[in-house]
Amino acid sequence: MRSLSFSVLASLVLLTGLTLSTPAWAGMTLSGAPKLSFFAQGSPGFLDIEGVTNTMQVADDGTTITFTVPMSTVSTGIGLRDDHMNDEFVEVAKFPNAVLSIKKADIPWPVNVGEAAKGTAAGTFTIHGVTNTTQVTYTAKKSKTGYHVTASFPFDISQHGISVPSYLGITVAPAMHAEVTLDLASAG
């Protein structure tokens, strides 16, 4: 067998060392309590509905970051509306989680504390057992222990097999969006 030249071997070692030492590639975990809001509008009239949760799991396999939210933890502040959402529309007994996945390489993670990266990345959003692509607008700011992230993305519940909610003459628009604020710690 041929042996690798010293310069090729040194380059591979250097590249491997840089890849493994870069904080964004070392693995991310959730740090502290996140805030995730789902926003919807109702009509007639101008009715804004916000469903909020502070419960989320983050998984990082080295190439993709996956954010999982148990939908039963989302609260609009009105119990009857939450019951209708959970039981009749989202059907949390059959489809308990909403999941957003983003490729880590699609985000230019800042390296120095205080630096921020802003942009849009393609992601996949799964709710009600149906996965669709979405565009995630984000800001990732480097902190001493990881990243402070704010992000938002649109979705249409009718494209996820969710019936358009209507109750007592108020109909919810199928086009919605989500906003999240969270801190990610570098696990490595």
C-alpha cells in the first residue's frame, strides 16, 4: 500500500482538529428555558391568538439540529380553546409533537463572543404527522457558553392536514407562524 505524504496527512489532521474543535460542530444542547410562540389570526375582526410553551427538546446529531415541542404544553391562556386545539385540530393523542429540523451547515455560526449571524435557512417542519419545508429566519449570537438564538418561520396548517378551526363564528386563518427564543450550549 502507498503511504500518504506528510503534507497530506498533516492537512487531514489539521482539518479534523478544526472540525472537532469548532463549537458549532461540537454538539448543541438546550440551556435554560426557551420560549416558543405559535401565532394565528382569527376573523371576522382582528383577533390575534398566541399559543406559548417553554417546553422543548433539542437533539444534535452533528449535521442536523432538531427541535421537538410537545404540543400538549402549548397554552393560549383559554382552557376551552386549548382543549379544542389539542383534541379536535392538532390531535395531540395521535400526533403529540411538532418538530423543526435545520442543517447546521446552513447557518454560519459566529465564532467570537458577541458576534452575530443573521439570515434564512431551509428547514423541515412536522406537525400533525405531515412534514413540509419552511424558511427559518434567524439570528444566532455567540455567547461565552454557546449561542443565543431567535428565529421565526411560517407554516400553513391546511398543508399539514389540520382542519381550519372555526368556533362561534370566528375562523382561524390557516397561515400561521412560530417564533422562538432560546439559548444553545456547546456540548463539546
